Amino acid sequence: MRSGIHSSIQDGGRTGMAFYGIPRAGFMDAQSAAIANVLVGNKKKGACIEMINLGMEVLFLDSATIAITGADMQAHVDGQSCPMYETIEILAGSRIKFSSSRSGMISYLAVRGKWMLPSVMDSLSTYTYAQMGGFEGRLLKKGDIINVASKLDNGLSMKWESRPNYDAISMIEMHKGPEWAMLSNVHDGFKIQVRKSPMGNRMGVQLLADGLQIHVPDDFRSQAVVPGMVQCTPSGELIVILQDGQTTGGYPRIGMIKAKELALFNQIKVGQKFIIKLKS
Amino acid sequence: MSGSINISGHKCVYRQLTEGIIEFTPVEHKPSAAKIAECLWAMKIKGIQEVIGTQDNFVIISNTKIQKLIRRLGKVHLKIPKSKKWFLPIYFSDTEDWGLVEKTSGMTRDAYVDLFLKSKLKVEMLGFIPGFIYLKGLNKRLQAPRKKTPVHNPLKNALAVGGPYAGIYSLPSPAGWNIIGEIPIDILQIDAERPVPFAIGDRLVFREIDRTSFEEMKSKILTIQDYNA
């Protein structure tokens, strides 16, 4: 009924095609998506709707079993506040409304059953750049109807103390990347305060940082990159390659954020200050 | 962790970049790193999730322990297929980038096109973005510098030159190379087992077509294989 800013269908992603420059795509926060899927009885890597920054409004044409995880987008079902991290039964004709995110960036809506959409290279993940996967290879928009073949199961809920608190993320761990040694004046206890620039998307995000100096040899050529790799530009800015990112890149790869940590990293809001710390 | 390995007669040094990501640098230049990568990719070896080839090396992303993977790679028999020759129709359209290309080459567009069509271009690398093709063998006189800041290229299947390379942007994207023409056939075939028909080392021979044939071929929705049949 309303699409939000960047709502798309994602799953665990497509593997094996990086050789041709086709990235894995898939969940920006695989942990939250897996929890949503488990709560409705689907496979952990099954399809969900991923909403970034601002949520959507969904009309259920049939009854459904759903779960919401990740960023808190203040979901309401027919005007009533709707809990997160638990199985919810929705009646046919109900509307669920998400707003802007209060905490975190990315929210998942899982719906029990099989998502009746064509898979591309064994994945339902939307990769808008090549218009592949998901719903016609594009972001969701008003009027789209998604068919999910439902099945029955019992409800579950996640303990409060186990749920993530994105506002509390103040530090992200980074491992040394292959070109770490190109940085000047760094040491093993390296820490730097950064914030995300507004120029980010599912392909990558730029981090604003101060005081980084790098010496890039003239003959430095393109190298393989994967989601989570941290590149440093000659002017000392950091770029983190994300889920829809390119597969090779020409900037030195000074660090690597591992998959679990990357899920948390992706939930950090634009402008929020946090520390990147080198894992010793 | 690092060491050296003999992959089916091709000696490579390797180092683990981070857990599950291993970079291999072949000691010899032939076959190229990208070619070895392509053959390994095609073998669909257990435990290998991704293979990414670049000019100097290739990277394997694996969910298997490195020792196990190295042992497995030491036992493979690589079959390196013969390279092929592909013909491609090209319409040298009126793009904005021709100005810079003419200026840096000091050639008129006609002279540039003539020399370009005589170039022996070979696929050196694939990837970076979906369906991007790096071609080596561009005559020095035809080389034009890359743009400092990429500019959005709205064209599919666009032929471009940048630095020592010619290349094809299969999809619209920000482009740092200079666009000089358009191919009326889709390079990227996402439903095919290999999403790009060309293999590393294949030769691409361009045949100039005019605007009328360009529009006509585009409306027919051919494949590269149809055109080369």
C-alpha cells in the first residue's frame, strides 16, 4: 500500500557468480533475518522483505503468520502496536504499517510459507543494479501483490535479553586487510572514530574519518573484494563493500569486517559516531 | 598462512587474506591468473563458494579449512580449453566521449575507427560489475585516459576505452571509461549457465554497422551465439 524508501525481497543470496561480477546480494543483516524466519518456521536463509530506514504498509489479502525483527520501525497492525521478535497471526484484510526506524536501520518481515517468485541463480534476492531476482528485479512499490503459500505451525518468541540493541553499538571490530601495511602511523591497538556518510546504499558505504594517511604504490592494480572489506582511498576515506558490492576494486584493502559484525555494522544509522577497532 | 602450491602443473604462491579468503598468484604469466580462475570456477569444486580473477592473482572464497582446500587443489586436473573467436557488431554512435578520444589520439573519428577495427582484442578479465569485459590488445595510439570521476552511462552493451584497455559495459552504470559505441546484442545472459558467453583469452572481432542495422538488430533480440552461428 506504501513502499517505504528501499524495500526489497532478500534471502541468503546467490553464490558462485562473483567470477562474472555478480555479487551475492542477500540480507544486509543475516542474523535478524534468520531470527524472523525461524519465528515463522521458515528456513533461516528463506526470503523476507527487507526495509531500510523507512518501512512500508502491507495489506494482507489472506491470513498469515509473520514475524518482525531488526530495526524498530514501530509496526502497527490495524492501529494496534505490534510486537517484534515473536510469531504473530494476522487476519485476512488486516493492514500492517511500519514507520521510520527508531533504533537501527534495517527491518525484516518474514511470512510463513513458500514465496511464489521465480528464483534467479538459485536465489530470490533482489539485485536492482542488474534488475535480477526478487519482485521483477526491482524495489517493491505500491500495488505489488506477493503470493506466499502458507503452512501451519506453532508460535515462538525471542527472549527480551537476547534481542539486539542497535543504539548501544559503539564499536565495530575490524581485522587487518591484505594492504594494512600501506597505512602510515598505525599500530596494533588501532582505533578510529568514524561515521557513515549519507552516500551509502546496498553496494557500499563511505565512512568519514580523520587523520588516516596511506601511501598507495603507483602500480597498485584492481584486487578482489568481498562484502565486509574496508578500502582506504588515497585521501584517507574509508569505503566498506556491502552485499550488492562490486567484486574487484582499485583501492587498498586495509581491513575486513566479518559477516556477523557486518550485520551489526549495517544497522548503524547514518551520522551516528562509532569506533572501528582493530582486532588483535 | 601462506605457501606455494602446484595446481595441475601451474605453480602458484598463496596467502590467506582473512579466514576463508585465499589469494593465489601464479608464478608464470601463462595461462593468466584469470584463466586458471575460470577453469577452477567451471569445475565447481566442493568447498569453493566464489572465485574472483584479476590481472595479477585470483581469490578463492571457501567454507572449507584452508589445509583441506589446498590439498584438494593440489589434486585437480585443469583442462584449459582452446580459445575461440567471436564476431560482434558495433555501431560507433555519437557519444559525448568522442571529443576527448579524438583529442588525445590526435585522430579523426574515421581514422580512429579504422585502426580500432584492426586491433587484435582478447578477453583478459571478467567481473568487477556484472558482465563487465576487459579487453587487452588496444593499440597505444588508441588509448585514452580514464575519467577522474565516473559519469553515469545510460547505455547497455557499451564499448569503451580506458587506459590500456578496451571494455564493454554490459549494463548501464557509472563509467570511468570513454564510451565510443554500442553493441545491439545483450552480452549478459542471466539465465545461461555462464552469464557471459566469452571465455578468458577469447578473441573479439568487431564489425562496424550503421544506425539502421543497429536498430534492426536490436529489435530482433539476438544472442551472441545466434550472431556467430
